[in-house]
Amino acid sequence: TPLLEDSRLLLANTLLLAEETQARLLTITGLQDSLESSMIALHLARLLAQCRCNVLLVDANLAHPMQHIWNEKPLQGGLVELLEFAQDADRESIRGKGQFRPKIREPGVSPIGRYLQRTALPSLQLLPAGKAQRDPATILGMSALPQLLHQALNFVDFVIIDCPSFSQAEVHLLGASSDQLLLVVNSACNRLPQIEQAIENFSQAGIKPGGLIVVQSRLNHRFQAGGDGSL
């Protein structure tokens, strides 16, 4: 089927990108606020997991989180809470003049492990968005984020980050923390000048997109999230 062929191509290109550039931490964004980039992030994470790669899917689309719904998991207890915990731990450490050593910071232990949720696929774990009480850009701008994301690569093969559309400030924060940024464009409504402008904006911020993922508008109907990880 066309969807199966597209899936194979997406998977092959991702694995090739990882081999050529050592890109294991991938950010997925789109030109406009829609479900498409979030669906692609989930789809790619599942494809990699089905190939026996250990994958962590991070829902950083704090304003419009969807991954917890598609994976039938709770929203709270995710990325927001992880970052707030890390920030509080840093403050306590400073306040205690280095005497504070929470158990979760023992050598070899990453705080991120306590916030991960297993999915229907054994090789795929989810870090849901969490319940944001503040501006998403403020939360994702916390200094602990890049370190936590890279710590995750100690126990998974790939980290896939679902983030908002490129017009949001947090995309630049996430893109700068990742190995590659993949831009989802819709052939039915995105025109070449829009795509070129987006690439130029990323370039000005020092972020070079690793590639484009072109979808059609009917993707929303063709790809539905199945709890068993089926395509």
C-alpha cells in the first residue's frame, strides 16, 4: 500500500541519517499547528521500535499534547514535572552548598527514568508532556533540558521529540538541543515560499533542518494511532 511504502522510506531515511551523521536525537516539527507533525513523530517512533530499536518518544508540544492520548497514558507526571524536579533539585543543591544529594542523582541514575511510561510496544517508551502551568517556552527553556535529553541516549537508541510548529519559540530551543530537526510539510497547503522561509528562519538561528517529510492532507485519515502499535 502507499502508506506502507511511505513508512519504509521514512524508516530507511531515518536510519541512514543516523548512520551518516550519528543523529539519534531527532526533533519533529511542522509549518503550522496541526496533528500532522505529532502523528509523524509517533509513527516514526513506532517504526523504529518495530525494528527492535529502543526508542523514547518525548511529547514537548506542551500547548497541544497528544501523545498521551494516542498511547492511552496519563498526561501528568511527564516532561513538565521532570524539568520542575530537576530545577528544584539544582536549587536545593545550591542552597545546601553542595551537601544536598537526592537519591535520584546517584551516579549512573538519570531523573528521566522515573517519568517514563511503557507503551504497547516493548521497545517504545513515552515521556508525556505533563501539565503545564506556565508558558511552554519558559518551561522548555530550563537549563536542565538538553542534559536530560542526552542522558536518555544512555539507555535508548533514539529519542524522538514531538514539538510545536516552527513559529513557536520553543522549537528553536528544542532544535538547538537535538542532533537533527525534521520539518513536516503538507503538499496540499504548504507552498514553496513558506518552506524556504522556514528553512531560512532556522538557518538564522543556527539550526539546519536534516530533511523534509512531505505528507498529504489525507494523512489525518490514513494514519490513526492504534494502541497495539499497528500501522
